[in-house]
Amino acid sequence: MKKILIIGCKGQVGASLMKLANSYNFEAIGFDHPHIDITNLDILNEQCSHLEIDLLINAAAYTAVDKAEEDEKAAYAVNDLGTKNLGLFCKAKNIPCFHISTDYVFDGTQGNYKEADPTNPVSIYGQSKLAGEASLKETWAQNVILRSCWIYSEYGNNFLKTMIRLAQTKDELGIVADQYGGPTSATDVAKALLDLTEKHFESVDVFGLYHFSGTPYCNWYEFAMTIFEEAFNVGLIEKIPTVNKLTTEQYPTPARRPANSCLDIVKIKSIIPEIDNDWKDEVKRIIKVLKEEQS
Ligand SMILES: NC(=O)c1ccc[n+]([C@@H]2O[C@H](COP(=O)([O-])OP(=O)(O)OC[C@H]3O[C@@H](n4cnc5c(N)ncnc54)[C@H](OP(=O)(O)O)[C@@H]3O)[C@@H](O)[C@H]2O)c1
């Protein structure tokens, strides 16, 4: 059985990887804060160099997009230096390093972004993630970088869970309706990474950059309305709040966000044609899980 080291195993994608690895017949070994700190190569080596592993997946990152604007040093430490350290660690062990990046490497003026399209991040978070991509590529050739978008899950904090909480406490809210992307379930991100891992172990050359997101593309308002309808249907919320459509200008945030960061997923589909990425199915599944947890 192949052994995979999962860094950031308590995050949304990390927890999904830990849950699913077994169904791919992989043994997953997970590490996260505070037992490991990817910004410190010595700690990484101390904790993990003795492990007999075949591949590493990095799901750890500094993901607080707005906070990063005033915490640039910390964002770069984790997203750039941390990613480089994992590349160095994998190089020393001669194992592949699979990593996750973001649609926020783009400015959002184009949409339908392909892997070769020019990047232009408009936030510190996006810049630090792009720096991490470059550092990993420079450090270790055996890498996969999977850029994804608007990740949500049953774990941690995310847009879906925020919407449920707001619907349980407010009668009226405003949601941005002029930013477009692809909501992506952390489970589907984990499956995409494990599918690529499986291909790698079948000797397919999978190294390189991929775009992966849920479809159909939508705006935050449409995403929120789907969440409210599903949550209302299963009784997770008692009523659907009145939702006003907002423009980005009407909802200022510390970090700028791309207006249209939809990712073209043709490349990954050419390798994994049956890849799961229907975000509405996943909203249904996750809302059922949350409902069961509540009762
Ligand atoms: N969330 C999104 O909408 C989104 C969209 C596109 C791409 N992505 C990318 O997808 C990946 C996974 O995102 P996610 O939403 O699953 O992240 P997440 O839920 O925020 O989890 C990240 C995990 O990394 C850990 N971590 C942070 N700094 C660390 C360090 N120095 N050493 C070790 N572990 C550390 C965190 O621990 P603590 O919580 O204790 O700090 C947390 O458990 C990231 O690369 C992210 O950039 C996310």
C-alpha cells in the first residue's frame, strides 16, 4: 500500500484527503499545526524525515485572504517559504510534492483562465500563493500544482457554513452578485488530487500545473441562494432570508478579489475524464451532513 504524507490534515482539503485516502487504497499519514510548522525546515525534518512515504500532498496554507493584507510577512512565510520547504523536503526524499494553489493568482479581468494564461494577483494572499508556486517549481521538478477556487466543505469555516449561520440569525442580508467563479467542494479537490496520485503510481506523467473547480460557474449570490434553498428543504434553516444583490463597490473588503476568476478545467479533464465537480450535488451532500450533526 502506498503511503502519502498529508500536510495541513485538519484543514478543509486536508481533512477530506484523510477521509478519502483509504478508499483509494493509500495509507495517509497526517500532520498539522501545532505538531508541524512548514515555515521551519528543521521542525519538518525532525518530525517527518524518518517516515517511509511515497508522496506528499500539501494542503496547509495561510488562507485568511483579508487578514493577509496587514499580515504580509506571515502569509509569505507559510505560502511561499513553507511551500519551498516542502519542495526541499520532497527533493531530499526523492518523492513527488503535490500542492494546491488558487484562482486568486489572476486579476479576474478575463475569466475562463487556462493554465498558460498570464497571472496578475491583486491581493497579498494571491501574490504569496503565486510566489509559492514559483518556489516549488524552482525547488523540485516532481511537482503537481492544482489551482482551485471558492472551496467549501463540512469542515472548518467557509462560505457555505457562514451562509447557514447568517440564515439562522438574520432576516435580510446582502450578497455580492458581480464576482464570478466556481464553487468547489473540498471533497472534489481531494478526489482530484488522489486521482492524480493514482495516475502517478500507474506511471502516467502527471507533473505540472492544473486548474480545477466546480461547475456550473456562478456568482456569490447564486451560490448563496442554492445553499439557502437546500438548507430550507432539509430543515436546517427555518426560513430563506431576504437576499439583496450587492456590487463589489457596495461590499468593500480589505483584500481586492477578482471579478471573474472562472478556471478552464479542460486539461485536468483530459487526464481524469470522470472527475467529480458538480458543486450543487456537493452542497446537497454537505447540508445533509450538517443537518445530521445538528440533530
Ligand atoms: N479556501 C478556499 O476558498 C480556497 C480557494 C482556492 C484555493 N485554496 C487553497 O487550497 C488549499 C487548502 O485550503 P483550505 O481551505 O483547505 O485551507 P484551511 O481549511 O485554511 O486549512 C489550512 C490548514 O493549514 C494549516 N497551517 C497553516 N499554517 C501552517 C503552518 N505554518 N504549518 C503547518 N500547517 C499550517 C492550518 O492550521 P491552523 O488553522 O492551525 O493555522 C490549517 O489546518 C490552500 O493551499 C489554499 O490556498 C483555498
